[in-house]
Amino acid sequence: MCNFISKAIVMAGAAFASLTMAAGPGQSAGMSLGEFEYMNSCAACHGAKGQGDGPIAKFLETQTLPVLTTLQQNNGGVFPVQQIYQIIEGSEDVSVHGARDMPIWGQRYRARVNDSGEDFDFGPAETEAYVRTRILALIEYLSTMQEE
């Protein structure tokens, strides 16, 4: 495995560990990085079960949020990994659907690396590996939420 990918995975794991320890005992037991990302960053709008009914959803300009449990069903039975990646990362133009109330998480993850104050000696390649790790963990969790 490339050294920069190893460093990115270590940093993602360290960030997850520090955040879950701060959450308190028992709150993160058995929680994957993807589930943690979802509950920490997505559930406020999309809801804990991905139904678009989070407590912040009613304050957004977007009329309705997508139901995240039917992404695979709405794509002919195939989970749309690349499209979801691009939407989360921010490279997918979703303006045709109205305002983009959803944060561009790729930018936020990059900022976390730059603002962390940790001495991880990350260059551009390591930063991008960190961003990919966080987004792919989230996508993996979203795939487990899909209805049959």
C-alpha cells in the first residue's frame, strides 16, 4: 500500500477515534467510520434512517430531500457509487435540482486536514487520500441502508 494512503487511513482512523471517545462511553460501540460520518454530518438533514426528515430539513431551501434508502432501487438495482461520490465530494453539479443546500463535504474534509493542527506532514496526495477515505466510508454505510 502506498505510504500516503497509509497516512490518510491512519489520520481518518485517529480522527474517528478521537471523536468517538469524546462522544462518551457506549455511544459509538460497534459504529463504523461510515456510520459515524453519517450520524455526525448527514443525519441532521437526511434523518437517522435516511428518509429526508432530519430536524434541520424544514429550514432548507430545498423542498424535499432525497430518500437515501432508495438510491439503489431508483438506479435499476445498482447502487450509484460514482454519482453519490461526486455529489458528496462536490464535483457533481446538482444545480439542475435547485439550490445546493448540502455542504460540499470534499472541501470540508480538506479543511479538516489543513486546520487540524496535527503534524501529519500531509501533502496534496495524502490530503486527497484522506478525503477519499472519509467519503468512501460514508458511501459504504449508505449502501447498507438500501431497501430491498
